Amino acid sequence: MSKAVGLYIHIPFCKQKCFYCDFPSFSGKESLMMNYAKALSKEISGIKNEIDTIFVGGGTPTYLSLEAWKIIKKALDGLYKKKDLEFTIEGNPGTFTEEKLKFFKEMGVNRISIGLQAWQDDILKTLGRIHDLDDFRKSYKMARSCGFKNINVDLMFGLPNQTLGKWKETLKNVIHMEPQHLSCYSLIVEEGTVFYKNLEKLSLPSEEEERSMYIETIEFLRENGYEQYEISNFSKEGRQCRHNLIYWNLEDYIGCGSGAHSYLNSERYCNVEDICKYIKLMEKSNSAQIERHKNTSKEDMEEYIFMGLRKIEGISKKEFKEKFNRDIYIIYGDIINKYKAMNLIIENEDRMFLSTEGIQVSNVIMSDFILD
């Protein structure tokens, strides 16, 4: 049996594309759902590794038809899974049904991630979300009543027309519902999105306001029992997302579905994004891979640092030595000392991590670790 890996499954269907979204997801493609499920099942069935975690993302996985999910379940049932498997499915309010949630429970799903983004209906409308606050409340309650004890809520700050007061209102009301986990992302206006095309018309908070929102997030959630364990992620004790930690620890994972990426034995590869092309390639050759790249040791070192510094506990110098057979100071000594002198990187006996101030300028620091 090959070593245990994380499994990411991509469901590319959406009822409506959000205005900020640059993920490989599509609306108006419902007629492809059944054929996509068959092609996806074929790819899943080819996995021989033991599975440690499963994360189903999108798109909107809860928008996929129940008939299509039944096809996918058969493939998942055939996998060799760890007994303590963490199995997450993402969903958007307005696409949850009791029937689907009960089916997910049967399928082995034990963690639900709900995309709320904001508490205010006017902001949700600005984002192009299909739901309102009432839909979120109903979906959350439905997931709880179906027996899901581990729920994450996705939130966004730095949004158009969002003030610090509105962001505080969002945080306060969401923690009142007692989710086990919160993901709080700042808006990045990506090229090719509706927001990017209308950037001049967007009333975005200033950099200073956005920084205040982030500081408020960390302090408020800490005071209310949520531990920050990664730049954007907060959890109750023992409820960190194990699947995402696989990415941040530069461990192996397999991605299935259109546009899905994999990292296995220091090799990165990805599938074609176009749904029709994905279906055809899977039917024709049992593979939809379009790119493969074997990471060099240098690239693996860069990624280990880049991803590892996202974690609040940072990276282990001992682990770096074991993984790459090099002392971290020989490779990165000048950069580490530079940021230690600025109090942006803190170091103890084994670990190296960003300070509170370092987290706020993390992108600048991390980019410095990319070797020429």
C-alpha cells in the first residue's frame, strides 16, 4: 500500500458565478453533471493510495444533483480510507437540502464548510452571492439537525462597502452560532473576475481599514476561544482542518476533477479546466492531466518555507534538515537574520515563525524566500 495522501475533489458547477471568484467553476452547465460524475468516478477509482483526508471543493459541491452524487459515492466507497478520515464538503446557502445532507452523512462526510462571506444582505448582493442571511441560518441549522458536529464558516473582509463595524457585526453573530472553525479571507481582486472589470466602481476599504479588520479578527476570535493556527484560519481546540494542513506542510495530495491539482512525490500535475474536455479525456484515455512538473529540491525548499510560514507555529528547522539534508541557515541565513532584526520573524530552539507584525506583511517576507 502506498503512503497515505489527502484527496481533493473538484465540483465545478455553480448556480451563479460570484463576482470575485477566479476558481475554475461555471454556471449554466447543469446538463453536464451526470457525465461529469461518471468521468470523475473513473478518476477516483484509479487511486491506489490510502486516503487520510477528503476535501470536496468547487464550484458549489452542494449544487451537484443527488443522482450525480450517488455515482461518485460508489467510487469513494471503493477507496482504502483511514479509520479517522476527515471528510469535508463545501456548500453554499441556498443549495443545501436535507436529503443531500443525509446522503453526505451516509457517504462518510463528517465536516461541512459553509460559504457565508458576510452577515449583511446588501454586501452579499454586491458579491453576487445567490443567498441571503436567512438562507445561511436555515442551511446551518439544517446541517446541525442532520448531525454534523464539525462545521466551518467561510467569511471575507475588505469587501466593497464593508466597514470595520459591519465586519465586527459579522464576526459577533457568526461565533454566536458556535461553529467549530472559521476561515477569514481578505478580498483579492483577481484578473478575469467581474470585480476586476469594474474595479474603478468598487468602494473598497483602505489598506489601513483592512489591516484593522484583520487585527480585530485575530483579537476577537482569540477572546472567544478560537485559536489562530494559520494566517486565515481559526478553530476551536483540536478542530484544525487536517486537509489544509497537508498543503501547508508540503505533504502529498491527489486532486481529482476538472482543474484539480496534485502534489505527489515532489511532482506537481493538474487536470484540464474545461468540463467538456475533462469528460472526453477521461472517457478516451482515463486521464485528464495536461501538465506535469517534477519539483527541484530548490522548488521544494521554497514551497516548504512559503507554505510553512502561513502556519502560526511556523516551520521546524530540524524537519527542514531531515527533508532536504541542508541546514536552513546555509540556504536562508541572510534572509532569516534580516527579518529577525526587524522583529518580523521569531525563532526559538526548533521553530521559526512570523510575529504578529510579520503576519501582516507576510506576502513580502515569503517572496524573499524565493531563491534566484
